[in-house]
Amino acid sequence: MRITSLDTFDIRFPTSRELDGSDAMNPDPDYSAAYVILRTDDPRLSGHGFTFTIGRGNDVQVAAIGILRDHVVGRDVAEVCADPGSVSRDLVGDSQLRWLGPEKGVMHMAVGAVVNAVWDLAAKRAGVPLWKLLADADPEWVADQIDYRYLTDALTRSEAVALLRRGRQDMEIREALLIERGYPAYTTSPGWLGYSDEKLTRLAKKAVADGFSQIKLKVGADLADDVRRCRAARAAVGPAIRMAIDANQRWNVGEAIEWVKALAEFDPYWIEEPTSPDDVLGHAAIRAAVAPVKVATGEHVQNRIVFKQLLQAEAIDVLQLDAARVGGVNENLAILLLAAKFGVPVCPHAGGVGLCELVRHLSMFDYVALSGTTTDRVIEYVDHLHEHFADPARVRNGCYVTPTAPGFSAEMLPDSIATYSYPDGVFWRADRGEA
């Protein structure tokens, strides 16, 4: 059996109209997916993946995925599933495409979409969800999925194997608990910057009633507004609920320090993306100045090398990997292992279409077979667009329900693809008044 085609789709949802996803840097996001399907000789078996954007430029991302077609079509399915790292190495290693990064930006995110589709294919072929495929795999096999180039001053293959072997101790107990209880979540749904104070308060109270122990608010556009909104949120949830704040890279270093100190009276648990995701030393300076408020970042960190430096510089308290920002599952395995070695909790970013579906697999693997803990670990949850997926993320009593369907949960429903493909899907044609 071989991969017979790589099909791409530009899928956009009009979330800006209700200000869902709005923040200080992105006031009008239309949650979008540059989507890929790897089809095989067997019409029942396909691999699905995507990378997340917020509207304009999604066509550029789709085009970048399409450029990778010749690297994948024609490959033997059994060989690809036995070693997804072979695809990752070939895509990242294309010297001419690599020049466009290297390992950053649109091209690297395209690699991640295709690599994630390969992992979805592998897990479906194995008949298990991705988190379990990884948890049950031999530690040496998992370690061999990682590219250690540029990492060996912080993480070697032998260290990775040792961490993975240690992580398997009592794995069966944790797997049973995961299936019974799920994985802790926090919600950003009350805190979008464009929401009114009334809507913020109502959704914050609902989050507590739904069992969430942490919420998050977007900040950074106007300090007086942030003070008012944080006061309203804290009054709504009470002192026992953790309340994180997120500036989405809005500030300079000094400005970040001053702003966080001005909001300290509301006991923020962390400040997320206080400055440029590339500014390792800036994050370190902010962290030293705003403690005990924690510093969190990662959703826009472009590769494992920057994560390595953030950890080496003791610049972050919380690592927020993203399932679709870096080069796919293989690179995220490296990032999880780096976090485990440095003892920094991973709380994935999931504010976007499909990201909740994906990151739960990475955190659940981490809990079952690597870090072995959920202490101070939560996965972001936003209550948007899950209905478009074949295996949608669900939260019960403030915890992600553990997925059991085979695959990486990346597969969109055919009707959703047909409706929201841009610009000629059913919704967008109707929106323009076309028949």
C-alpha cells in the first residue's frame, strides 16, 4: 500500500464576527486551517493534518504544504508508519526548502502539517489513539524519532532514552487514571479581549461551575481596561481559582514588567507571551522582575532550538508547546523531553481551530510515559469549532476526556470542509450572495 495523493484545503471560519479569539495583537481573527489529507490505496485509510492560521495568508500556508507533495506521494505506507521520523528528516532536510527557514516560518509549519498527517495515518493503521501509540512504543524507538541536531548541549539521545525508560515506571496505573479522570484543562473562553464585561463575567462564572480550576484573560491593549476586566474576573471566580493573563507578545521588556506589576493585585498565575517569542533574554529579565507571577510562552516559538535556549536561560516557568507551530509530532517529542529534563511543566497552547483536538494527545503521552505527573499542568481549552471534527475534544468536570478513537484526532468532517473551504465553499459563496 502506498500514499497516492496529498490533497490540500484552505478552510476558514468567520470567528471574527463574534470577536472569538480576539486579543491585543489580533483583534479580528478568523480561525483557519491549512489542511492536508494523505490518501492511500485503501479508501478507508488516510492521514489528516493541518496548521493553524487566523485568516489572510492561509492560502500561502496551503501552497507551502502543496510544495511538499513530491516528498510524500508514492511512499510505502508500512515503511512510513514504521518510522514517521523518516518523513520528518526528508522534509526538514530538503536543502533548497530549508533555505527558506531554516526550520522556522511558513515552510516549517507546512512540514509540521504533513508530519502530523503521517502520525495520524500511523495511529489509525495501528488502531489506537496517538497518545497510546507513543506511550506503548519502545523508548529507543521514540528517541530515534527525534532530531538531536543543535540539542546535544542540552539533551542527548542517551538522556532521552533514560527519561523515557524512567517515565514508563507505573505507566499502567497512570493510564488507568487518565482513562477514568481525563487530563486537567483550563479555559480561555471567558477572556477574549473583544468581549464585554458582562459576557466576561457570565462566562467566567460558568467556567467555575463547569469545574475549571483556571481561566485566562487577554490583556495588553489598554491598562485601565485590563485593571477593570481583571477586577471583574477575579470577583466572578473568587480567590481560589487560578487566573492567567496573556499579552500575545504586545509589550517591550520594560513595559511588560510595569504592566504585570500593575495587575499583580489580582493575583495572576502567569503572564503569557509578555514580549517577542524570539527574545530569550527578555523573557529571563521579565521572569526575574515579576516573580512570583510565572512567565509562560511557546505558542509562537518557532522550533526546538529556541525552546532549548528558553530552558537553559531559566527564562520561563511554563512551557506552552503548540501542536501545529513547529515541525510536527517529532519536534514536539524533542520539546517534551527538553521540558522533562529541565523540570518545567508543559501547558500546551490550544487557542485555535483543531488545536484542542491535537495537543491532548501530546500531554496525555507526557503524563502516561514521560513526566508521570499532571501537577501544575493544564491544557488550554476553548469552546469553539469542535463540532467540525470526527473525534472532537470534550471536557468534563474541568478535564479533557481521554480520546479512544484511532489517530491524531485531526480529521475534519467532509461537510465542514465543503462548507468552509475558501473562497468557494458553501458558506463563503452564500456570504457573498452567490447561489
